[in-house]
Amino acid sequence: MNRVVLRRRSWPIFCGIALLGLGVGMFFAVRTGEFRTGWQGIPVYLAIAGILGRIANCKLVLRDDALLVVNPLRTHVVPRAMIHGVSVGDDGTLEVHLDRDRTISVYAFGGSLVDHFKGTSSEAERKIIGWLNSGHAVSDAKGAPQARWTRCATADLSLILCVAISVAGAIWMKITSS
């Protein structure tokens, strides 16, 4: 199966820098402060890491038979035959048009100030149009688009740890407060 992955390179880089900076800040906040209150920054860091991880995971995947749109919460699998077109909105957001009423916004190519100069959304639009017009064999069966929850192992683990540490910390603080 032939796959082409489209994503902005700046998002994983930005998320990595933000996580590193926040991690160093949280480390020193917990280390230099009283641990009884300082530990509370750890779940906050994990929650932010989970959100940034989901953003960095956003992408478009051009497969032989379908377009995969990975947004932070929802992943859309759209058969090639269902796509009527793609366009870049006035705000720079890439949109996949299924029919008159249904449009899927692509979070990976959401509008940004930098995009007005670099044109990454327009470049992705050109690649998708080229993929749609290419001579690859397409199944005659017109399948329905599917939407499911996006899975991102590192981000989900980070959010689960956030909840677990918050609950454990709240119990620990309740027990040791007397």
C-alpha cells in the first residue's frame, strides 16, 4: 500500500520545544519548592503534554484508496471516490469537501500567520488534487466516510497519568493532613 503523509513540520518541533521548556520549569518548581504543594505541577505538565501531543500528531495521509484526516480528537477515513474537492479557506484552513453539506476541516493545516508566507496549506491542497487526479485504480464501491476517536498513545498515556497522579496525590494529601 502506497502512503504519503502530509503535515506541518513546525508543529512537532514547537510542541517538543514547549514540552522541554515546561518540563525543565516543572522540574525546578517541584525541586525548589515544598513537595507537598510542588507535586501539583506534575499533573498540570502531563495535561499540557497530552494536549500538545495530540496537536503534534495531526496529519493527512494519502493512501491508495482513501484519505485519512487525523485531527486532535477525531480521525476521518474518507474513500477517494467520496471526495468532491479540496480548498483553502480565507483563514488558511484546508478543507476537504465531500458533498454540498459535508466538509472536513484539516486541523494539521489550520490557518496561521506563517502559512500566509510559506503556503503550506496551498501546497497540501495541490498534493491532494494531484492525488485525486492520479491514475491509481479506485474501487468502484463508494464506501461511506468513517469517523472515529483519534488514538495517540503518548498523549493518551500522559492524560491517564495526569488523572492517576491527581487522584493519588489528593488521597495522599487527605491522609497526611491530619
